[in-house]
Amino acid sequence: MCGGNNNPPPTTGKPVVITLTVEASVLYAAVDPTQSFVDSKCKLTDDNGGNSSDVNTFQSNVYLNNNVRWVGALNSPQGVDKGYAIAIDSIVHEATPQSDPTAPSNENFFNSGTIPGGGGRSSNVNAVVNNNTQLVNQLDVYTINFSVYAQGNDHKPFHIDPKLQGNP
């Protein structure tokens, strides 16, 4: 199934955690990587049945008036990625006719077009989905801006563009 979520959404809303898992050592070492290379070194999952190795088709079911939390994780924390960290720097609303002509709505799922993270090596982002019934069954194309940290505070920024689907 496109989007990687084979489970129907529950009948009542709940908070959702979306995890970006990155092959940190490979991505950090890359010199001027293409976006397709960045995408291939990332995987998204959520605690709501969402799972896809293609970050561009990943779709997470989120719920009105409930929290969404984006966190970073290492692909091999005890192996080649040991010592690296993934920071979620910001979430940016992107669903416009220009960025995704198939998006059925340009409604922002959140109160702000850019939601900043907490900063630093362990940054993550939290946001509450707007309590707007027009978001039900709509898709939100957005950007996850993240950084791969090596030892200390040396880091490199990257981004990916998955989707959210609104549910009551």
C-alpha cells in the first residue's frame, strides 16, 4: 500500500510519534549528496502502524487536536553510527499547489507554517494538530529539516518531504 500504513486509523484520536531513522555515518560522510541519496539513507516509521522505506511516499495518520512528535534515531546506534545523533530541526508546511498539485487541500495542519525544534544534538519537534474538521481525510505535504551530528557539535543539515493525513 502506498504510504506504508496498512492499518485503518482508530475511531478516536491519539498522540502520534514519527521516527526518522538515518544511516548517519554514511550521510554525514557524503560530499554534496543528491536529494535521492539523502532519501535513500532515511526511513520513517510511526507508532500508529506507519512504516515505509520510501520517505516520499510515507504517510502518517494524525488526529485532530492531538500531539505529533518527530524524533530522530540512528540506523546502527551500536555499530557504524555510534557517536552520531539525529536532530529534528524543524517541520515546515509545504502543501501548496506548486509543491504538490495532487494535494487536496492547502490547509495547514498546525498553528504555524514552521515549527522549530528544541535545538542541539537531541532536538525533536512537538505540535498539536489543529482542531479543524476540514483536515479530515486531507493530506499535508511537509518538510522535515534535520541535522546529522558527528562527535561534538559538528553537524550537517538535510531535509525530506513526507505526508500527513488528517483523521478525526
